Amino acid sequence: MNSPGDVTGNGDSTDPQSQSSGLTAAQIIDLERAQIGHDLHDLLIPLIFAASANLQAALRTSGDQPSSAEDVPGLLERIAKSDDWLQQALTLSRNLLTQIYPPELNNLSWLAAAKDTAGRIGGEDCEVTWTIDDSSPVCDPNWDHDVATTAYRVMIEALRNATRHGKAKTISIRCRPDRLEIVDDGSGFAPTAIDPSRFGIRSMQGRAILVGKTVTIQSAPGGPTTVTMTL
């Protein structure tokens, strides 16, 4: 494994100081708000709208004429599809709430909260595995709250990117004494070609710098992708 800042022949490493050192706390909050708004508009609302339209169509069909036995399978299929969309919307809503504020960190240890959240984001389609060094600060119940919260948010964003954009099937989270690594087998990307409007990566790097840490990303088209935060 290369050190967090290495640039290798297998991919590029972003330079957090050159890309994010100028971000203030207010700017990071604005970036995260913009990302949440984007997710609401592009992901959550379409699911709710589709479920509503499907149920309205079913109601119109059943109200236009007396239902026959032949109509029942079609109506049940519409209802089942609407339920599936609503369940997806509920899952997405929970993930968005976790992103906005991590209440788990007030009631659980960092590892317990992180494992629970990682399992929910990975879902049934992505296997998340953990490697934990006992001397890692993630095991310290008195770990600095600001750094712990930042590491938690970085992990969430890395998982979201891996599952949503990279379509990863396996993600390895490695808690080292000096760093947190999230490695996925997704489709990868060229870090030097990241669109400046990509909110997640900029907010990850900016948040880390505010607590005196850094986030680097190593990837290439075809993957894998490694997100590293110094601890």
C-alpha cells in the first residue's frame, strides 16, 4: 500500500492543500447543503413522485369501472412497485439524515456507529469488511470529538460515492494507527479530472483540513479507489 500522498502508476492522488485549503467552515456547510439539495431533487423526490403517480393510476383504473378478477394482478403489481419505491425513499431519507447529523456518535462508540451506518449504506448489494488495529484512535472512547465526527462523515461520503457512482460490490474499511482507509472495487475515476462542482470530495477534504488532518484520494478509471484520511 502506498503512503497517503503517493502518486502511483495505478492512479492519481489529489492534493488537498491545493484544492480545499481555501474553504471556510461556512463554505463547507454550503457545499454540504448543496449536495443534500441535489440528492433531494434528483434521488428522493423522483421516488416519491413515481410511487404517488403509480398509486393514482391504480386508483383511476379501479374507479373507472367495476374491478374484475383479471384486474387484480395488475393492481397488486402497481401497489407492490409503489411500495418498493417508497421503501427506497425511506432508506435514502435515513441516509440523508445521517449525513446531516450523526446522532449515533452521541450514543455509541465510533466503531459501533460507523459499522451500523456502513452496513446500511452498503445494503444487500455491497459487502463491507473491516480491518481494525487496536492502537487506532477509532478504538479510543475519548477520541477527539471533532476529528471523530470528521472521520465519520468522510467514511459516509466515501461509501456513498463507492456505491452510488462506482457501483462497488466490496468495500474494505481499514482503521490504522495513523489513518483511515476506505478501499472499494468500483469503476474508479481520474481524480485530476474531477468536476469542481462535485460537492462530496471537496467537503471531505475541507472538513479534514479544518481539524488539522488531510484526505487524499487514489483512483483511476476501472478502479480500485482508495480514500485516506490521516488520524
